[in-house]
Amino acid sequence: MKHVQWYPGHMTKARRKIKELLNKVDAVIEVRDARIPISSTNPDIAEIMAGKPQIIALNKADLADKAVNNKWLEYFAQKEQLALLISCKQGHVSKKDKQVIQQYASSYVRKSKITGKPMRVPRLLVVGIPNVGKSSLINALAGRKAARIGAKPGLTRGQQLINISGYFQILDTPGVLWPKIEDRLAGLKLAATGAISDVGFSLDDIVEFIGSKLHAFGVIETDTADHLTALAQSRGFLLAGNKLDIERAKKVLAVEFRNGKYGRFSLEMPPSGENNG
Ligand SMILES: Nc1nc2c(ncn2[C@@H]2O[C@H](COP(=O)(O)OP(=O)(O)O)[C@@H](O)[C@H]2O)c(=O)[nH]1
Ligand SMILES: [Mg+2]
């Protein structure tokens, strides 16, 4: 595995950028991938946030195992961290979730001495590693195409506050955190879920990992190689001379796993549980 971490120059810049954004808000929504709530955060997040109140949005909950999602909620509740299960791909965030965010963030806004009420609407910043759905969440909260989806990290528009009327305001520019890949397994989980676009791993590495997971979950009965053959056959992926196009099958397997075509999977359990692999 090649080294996937950003080099220090980038990191210093990213940190500085986040600090700037943090100054403008009362609280932060940290987006993580619900399938890998540990690997999809930066382990230095607490230090980076410097005490800024934080809501954890376990996004792509629609792709993760329902029962495991609930275990993660229990886990964060035990740690007294506010966490929400979010699926924002369809462009919608529930009223209840918006209210929870609003109430939490409001409690950190200075109160009027006279009325005892917050002096203004709370302001929030969305942060997270690439591809966890930061832009999607901002769009879904805003209820219109307010933030750019799929933009490369660093490619952001001029910062503006978006008014989520009746609830709060969010910065239209998310803060980009960098994943810290502490071991090969964490890297493979990030690659398999699409957080790091295959950087550092070959397609073969990723496909082998996905295949072994699908096998362990009982979704495929054969080994990865046989599954790829069957996939290429059933879809008619052929090269010249009627040879099976296995490379194409690999790409399709990776994409379809990422998008939930094989079902809903969680690749990480809360630390207290078993099966952390
Ligand atoms: N299934 C599913 N896909 C999502 C969800 N949120 C975002 N995505 C997809 O994840 C990819 C990355 O989303 P994007 O918002 O660009 O991530 P960002 O890099 O963190 O801003 C896009 O293909 C989105 O459609 C979700 O809740 N569920
Ligand atoms: Mg984005």
C-alpha cells in the first residue's frame, strides 16, 4: 500500500482552513459514513474541533445494517455524544433531525439577559473526510441545490450562510477533514466504501476485500474469483474472442458494493462488540 495520507503541507493548510470556518459557527456537524464510523473520521478530530460542540451525522445509513446502525447510536449515547442516522441522498432530512440539530446548536448561542432566549439563530459548519456526503447533506438541509455535489476537496465556492428557515444557518462550504489511515484494513474499508477513490490500493486489493466480506456475510457462496467469473458471464462482459472481461466485472463489483446493490452492510461495529474486522 502506498502512503495515502496527505503530506504535512496540505494538512497544515486544511487545519488552518477549518479553524477559520470554526470561528464562524456555534457548532459542527461531522459527517461520517455509517458503514465505517471509526475509519471515516480523523482521529485528531477532537483536537481539530478545539471544543466546538459537535453532532455526528452517520450518513449513508441506508447503506449500513439497520441493527448495527442502532448499536452505533447506543454507543454514542453512552459516550454522551449527539449522533444521528442520516440518509440524505434523496435530498431530504427529517423535520425531527433538523429540530434536534437546532435545539442542540441553540444551546450554545448566547442568551438574551431579558428574555432568556438565544440572541440569534445558531450557525453550523459541516465537516468530514471526502465523499461521506457533506455536500449532499448541505443540499438536503437547504432543500435546494445550494452546494456542489462531488466537488473535489478544496474546490469550494465563496463561503455563504444558507438559511434553513425556522431552524438554523449553515455555511455552504464544508470543512474537509483528511482520513488518517492507520492500518491496511482501515484503508481497505475506506476504499471499499468509496471514501478514498482507490488511492493506494489496486482494484484487485479492493475487490478481494469486498469479495471476502460478501462471503463472510453469506451474500456470495463462492470465492471472489468464481464470483467474478459468474458476474462476467451473467452480464455478458466479453472481450474479443468471447473471453470473459474479468476486469470489467471487478469494477462493477466495486461500484455495486459501494452503492448498496449487494445489500446493506456495516464494516465496523462499536468497539465494545465483537467482529471488528
Ligand atoms: N446511498 C447514499 N449515498 C449518499 C448519501 N449521501 C451522499 N451519498 C453519495 O455519496 C457520494 C459523495 O457525496 P458528496 O455529497 O459529494 O460527498 P462530499 O465529498 O462529502 O461532499 C455521492 O455519490 C452521493 O450521491 C446517502 O445518505 N446515501
Ligand atoms: Mg463535496
